Amino acid sequence: MNPLQGAQANGGPQPALAQFDNSWTNDTWTVDSADVFVRSGPNGMNRFAPWGPGGAKGFDPSSKHEDEPLRVDPIFPHPAHSLPVPELVFDFRMSIKHDPYVRLGTTSAEIKNWIPISSGTWSGKFGSGSVLPGGHAVHKVHNISCVSELKMDYLIQTFDEPPATIAVRVDATRTGPPEVLKMLRPGCQEGVDPRRYKFRFSMRMETDDQRYAEKVNFALWVGSGVKNEWEFVYDAYRVQ
């Protein structure tokens, strides 16, 4: 029997969280972090977090509902802390047009391509503008799964006068069924439904232009995209 369950059954004192032993980690009584976050509502972690709605300083087992078993993963860090959940806010849409790829190498494990960026446009909440030529994407395709990684570095300009120049870095992956991913090679035909695969990315930006530095330099975006014939299109969501 789990030591905590035994203590509960015998009416004995409950062990403090700090006393949990890592040897319990394989016990079926333990729970993963997803369950902890599910329980972070009014009857979950928030009620005993020091800065949560309950304002309590510790967890009181007697305060739990009778139908709610006490379950704590002994290795879950700081279980009494209730952390804020990030919010995603749509910020802009961007189109990246590219030229034919250059093959950098082929191994039994992957194919590596260099994709020159030629142009593009973007528009959203903090402005609009163009994508400058001269950027590039390094594209790796894993041979067996056809899953691909994409690292893009390029410059964008705003339509201000004078324009602001902003450096952009994107890290992306495309995952999904191999038969679908094979249709997304550089120069592929348009029309592959983006709901049939997952094109996901994270993005950072940097500029020394004071009109935009505060808006972009320390921000983080995530989003989803679609691959057209000679173009990447994606929606970027600012992480709040």
C-alpha cells in the first residue's frame, strides 16, 4: 500500500510533501502534471497556493471534497505554486515567398536543403510591411517519417517613412502522415489542406528602431502555417 494511503486509512498524520520518497514514482497512485493542471481550478491547486484565490499557506487534507482523492506526484516541483497560464493573442499574418531550394546534403537519415527567401508581405496589429530578399531557410527532412524542421532567418521592413527594419528568426516543424508530408516539398503544388498536417512555429524579432523595439524585442510568438507552391504563409500569435 502507498505510505500516504496507509496513513489516511489508519487516521495517522499525513507526511509533508518534502518527505515524499522518489521510490514512489512508479506507484499507480502518482499522477502526471496534466492532472495537476486540470485540478488547478477552485477545488484544485489554486485553493492552497500561497498567492492563489484561497490564500492558504499550505495544503489542508481535511479541506478536500470527499469524492476527490488526494493525489500528488511526489516529484512534481513546488505543487503548492499556482503559475499564470500564458494567453495567445493574434498579432499578424505573414507570407514568405522563396526561390528553388539548393540541396546541401543527403544521408540515410535526412535531407538538408537551403531555401532562399525572395520576398513577401505581412500585416497585423503593430503594423504592416514587406519581407526583404536575401534571407534563407534551412530545411531538414527526416527520411523515414518525412517530418521536417525549418529554421528561417530574414529581414522585414515596415511601410513607415522612413521604414523600420526588423530581424526575424523562426523555428518550425511540420508533422503528420508521411503520405501528406511528401506533398509539401519545395515547389509542391498548392491545395494540401493545412488541417491534414501540423505546421507549427515559434518566432522572435529584434530591431534597434525605437518605434518598434519595445513592441518586438522581447516578445515571443507561436503559430501555425500552410505550405503553398513557392510560399510559406503563417498566422502569428503573441504570447502574453
